[in-house]
Amino acid sequence: MQPYDYIEMKVPAKPQYIGVTRLAISGLASRLGFTFDEIEDLKIASSEAITNAVQHAYNEEEKQGEVVVGCALFENRIEIMVADSGKSFNFEETKKHIGPYNDVQEFELLREGGLGLYLMETLMDEVKVHQQEGVTVLMTKYLGGERVEKDVETVSS
């Protein structure tokens, strides 16, 4: 028996389906017991990943593609996968060209197109990007900040 439930949606790479997948992710996160704020973070991060796939994966010459959104529901976390089979990009190289990234004080400092990557990494506990025959973004959010507690060695007051 699998230690998690897996739900997968395949939608056309069109803007009108971003809200549909966002709503589904919101419902799944609610069932797991995420707080309202955590659900909002999940919705924003997943919307950014799906929007990137819709806007950048397929060009005008290619026939319309699809975006696969998968959600693995564990007892202590949700893992969201957003995948397309369109053109790939170099994640590390893209991060370098979007402006200040690790120490952003003002959103205006980010170059256009970089805010989505910044939001995904800021709002989620883990973000991984794989580039093979398209782009796959895997994002993890732990229930109740479990990831933060597990990684903290000392607490300052």
C-alpha cells in the first residue's frame, strides 16, 4: 500500500485552466489540514508554476500542449508537481538573470519574469526543477512548519 494518495490532472496549456488547478490544490490542502495562510501560499506558488508552463512551454508554431499537475498527499506534507513537455530552460542560469534573488528587499528589484521563481522558492519549503523534454517543477509544503522545526539547530530569543 502506498504511504500517500496521488491525484493527477492534465489540462490544456491555456490560461483559463490555471484557476481550475489552483482550486483543486486548495481543496486537497484543506483536507490535509493546512491553515488558511498555508493554503494561500500553496495557491500562489502552484499558480506561478502553472502560469510559467502555460506562457513559456509551447510556442505559436507548436500545437497547443498540456500541463500535468500532480499532488502527492502525505500525512505531514503535500508535494505538487507541475510538468510540461515544451521547451526547457536552465533554472540556475535563469535565476542569475532575474536580478537580486537570495536577498530581495524590494520586489521592484526583480527583473520581469523573475517574480514567479522567487515566489515559489519563498512560499514553499522545497522547490526542485528538472529539465528533460520539458520542465518539471516539484514543490513541497510541510504541515505546520514541520520542515523548519526539523532543520533548526538553535533557537534565538
